[in-house]
Amino acid sequence: MQPEILIVVALCGVGVGVLAGMLGIGGGTMIVPLFNLVFGLSIVHAAATSLFSIAPTALSGALRHARQRTAVLKVGVCIGAVGAVTSALGAMISGLVPEMAVAVLTAGVILFSSAQMLRAALVKRNNAVTQPAPLAAPPPSAPPAPSAPPAPSATPALTGRQLAGAAAIGAVGGLIAGIIGVGGGFIIVPFLVSYLKLSMSQAAGTSLVAVGIIAVPGIVAHLLLGQVEWLYGLSLAAGTVPGAQLGAWLVIKIPDRALRLVFGMLLLVSGGLLLLKNSGL
């Protein structure tokens, strides 16, 4: 393999890492199409190599989010622990599923998640637009005293039912993650936003905690099956790890709705291209 190709993979990894740290995904929704469409790996090898590079990416971003207090650790660990078990099962199933079926499943799940995030962004915008304007200006008051920069939004109180829901999404997300070679963040983030009502920054950090845990057993299973392209995976991780640090830092500086729109559009393009590539059109 030519060194120039590995350099290009690493540079692509920086961009993937930034988006992963911002959006709470391991990067598989971008890495799998990248390896399959650009570098010519089969969908199964692209998925396995993607998962191999996801763990260090997620760990890098999760550590930054934890320092910023933009991660709900209890939820992330709950989702990750359950998803880790089903991820290994999914990785074993992947070797038995036809390649076309894996591609269609991957694209379908990505497109579904895209619809969820875009709908959430549009609902948030509509709610803001329909807020009534004040009837009169408030009375003058003394200027407020200087204060410290706002802290991340408060962590919501979690009920047993919500934690059970987190475990359920971990089971489903882990199974799909193991089959199609992604960390599961594209499923976890919409769930955290719509069900647990976390902000996008909190959902991103929490998801990366879960993704880092989910990826480990799937990586082991794919390695045992001999499906990982080592040079591609290591080169990509060399770029995604620092990129994830930068993305996690940027997430608290970008409006919540903008993050939802970026996430939704990214998934829409990624899933659509993957579906077209493997449909024979």
C-alpha cells in the first residue's frame, strides 16, 4: 500500500474525528461509506475496520466531554454495558449476512436516524418561531452584575423507567453496531435527545461514553474473523483521535439546533450515497 494513501486516510480521519466529537458518534456512519466508496474496501471489511478505529475516537472525545461536564456518565455506562454484549453478537452475525443485506441495513438505519434528527431540529425551530412576543417592554432596571460564563445545562433527573429505556436502546444499538461496524451513536444520540430530553452537547458526550464501551467486544470479534484492515484502521485513528478532541471542544460553542441540522444532513448524505452505491444504480 502506498504511503500517500495512508496519509490521505489520516487526513480524512481528522475531519471524521471533529464531527464525531461534536455529534457524539464514533464516526462509523462516515467511515464505512468512506472506506467502501473511496478506498474500495468491501462493505464487510469497511465495517470491521471502521469499528476498529471507533474505540480510540470515542474514548478521546468522551474524555474531553467528561472534563467539560457535557456527558451524563450513568446513562452512557448503562447504554454501553448492555450494548457491548449485543455488539459482539452482531459482529458474529455479520459474517453470516449477505453483503448486500448489510449495505441496505446500514443505509436504512442511517436514513432513519437522519429523519429523526431533522424532525427534532424543525420542531425546535417551529417552537421558537411561535413563541409570542412580549406585549410591552419590561420596566428599566439596574444593569446586572458581571457573572461567570454559563455552565452546561443541568443533568435531568433519571427515573428507573428511563434507565430501562437506556438499556433497551443499548441492546438494539449494540446489535446493529456489531453487524454494520459502527459505534451506534447515530441511534443513541436521537434517543437521548428525544426520549431523555438532553441537549445536543450532553447527548454527544453521553453517546461517546457508550460508543467507546460498545465498540470493544465488536472489535475483538471482527479481529478473530480476520475482517480488519490494520493499516487503514491505524491510519484513520491517527487522525480521528486528535480530531475528536477538537470536536468535543467546539460542541459547546455551537447552537443546539445547528448541531441537529448538521447531524441530520450528514446522515442523510452518507446513507443515501451508501444505498445508491450498493443498489447497482
